[in-house]
Amino acid sequence: MGDVITDVVARHGSALVHGTDAAALISTVPGGAGANVACWAARSGCRDVRLVARVGADSAAWHERVLRRAGVRPLLAVDDEAPTGTVVALVDAAAERTFLTDSGAVLRLSPADWSPSMLDGIAHLHLSGYLLFAATSRATARVVLREATRRNVPVSVDPASAGFLSGFGVDAFLAAVAGAELLLPNADEARLLTGLAEPAEAAAELSLLFPQVVVTLGEMGALLAAGGAVTGQAPAVAVRGPVDTTGAGDAFTGGFLAARLAGADDAAAAAAGCLAGAEAVTTVGGRPAG
């Protein structure tokens, strides 16, 4: 459950200089953290992946078509007033990305867009943290989380954005995701949530609040933590010439969850996540190629 976004990815080889031009390769591709995770989960072997999200009427048909092609069942509410969210991703020569985000219809996802039947037959619910950054979508996420908990469906949450998380507030975030079993922050988000500089210490601290924590470290792999201690580390998969890091964390999450649902232990699931993340950085945008 999360966000469907239209990504405009601008890859620039030279540093940006204020007030003038910079040459870039620009692509328009489907994205959104929630949608990306769903597509990577399907790519990694999940047979029934459903995505609940809100999109604008301007591009709803396109997004539904590409999600179905990726093996995801789209449960999309169509907004006639707000356009589909758009992200401009500025990707530098090192493949690192900076986002400019217009959330559009994403944060207008309302309880009326949701039905408990959407959870029928579901083994796991994943929530994109982007939904928590506005009152309407946050209320919807909380309703769905409570229903999943009532049904004993495990829930994972990705904090999504250190920038937006900082504005929302750590305490407010932790209150909003109370009841989740698995937290999947990146290193910056883990530091922000705990105030601890070392990712391993932050992972251990967060695992006192959530039964399981996985902190992604980019080219350093991922840390596993539970019960107040780091329980493992998965190495990253080496990549030659990464193109775009957009969606690498989403790919990790999709690969990790698919492996866990297939019966893998946490170490093997983290390795599968790292493999998906490595594949993601070799393509433009946050979705699997093809």
C-alpha cells in the first residue's frame, strides 16, 4: 500500500551550476516507492501482489497497464481533481539521486478508497512511509494497519524519506506505525529515528521498538537486528558502473519480502534483497527492467 508516481529522471554528468544549463539524459518512467516494491516483489517470485494507491485521471490508464505488465494487481483509486504524483530525480555522475517531489494524488488516499476485502488471502502487508506525511493518507494507513493486525497479517513499513520524516517528527512517525512487525529504514532514516550515528547501534535500538529491523546501507549491504542486538549483515552485490540508485531500497524490500514469503530465513532474504538492489541500480528509474 503506498504511492504510484511518475518519475522524471534527469541524469547529468557534470555538476549543476545555478542560473545556467547542464546537459542531461531525461527519461519519464513509472515509479513510486510502494509501486516499486510491489513490482520487485512480483519480479522476485510473489504470485499475488496487490497494490492499493491513488492516482490522477491524467495517467491512471498508463500506470495500471504497466503495473499489470509487471505482474502486479492494481487496486487504484482514480482522482479527478489532483494529478498523479510526480518526482523529478536528479541523478549525478556517481548515480546518486536527489528528489524533487510533488505528491499529487498520493496523499489523498482516503479510507473510502479502501475495503477490508483487499486483505483477503494476503500473507503480508507492506506500507510505504510516504502515506504517513499527510493527514488523509495517514488515517488510511492506520485503518489498514489496524485491520491487518486484527487479522494477524504481519506488517512492514519503510520510512521512505529522511527529509519528510524530519518534518513529520520522529515521535509522530513511531506512533503512526505502532503495531508493525518489520521496519526497513535506510541508514539516514535509522540515524534520524534514534539520534545514533552508527547504523548498527541505530538498528539495535530500533529493534527494541519493532520485532525485526533491517537497515539498508547501499553499497555496504544491509544489517539485521532483533531484540536490541544486530543479528546479521548481508553484503552488497558488486555492480560495475551503476546508472541510477533511484528505487534501490524499494528493490531490496521487494526482494527481501518475496524471499521471506517463500520460506527463506532472514539472512537468505537479505541476500535476495541485496541482489535485487544491485539489479535496480543498473537501470533508469525504480522498477525492474522490461
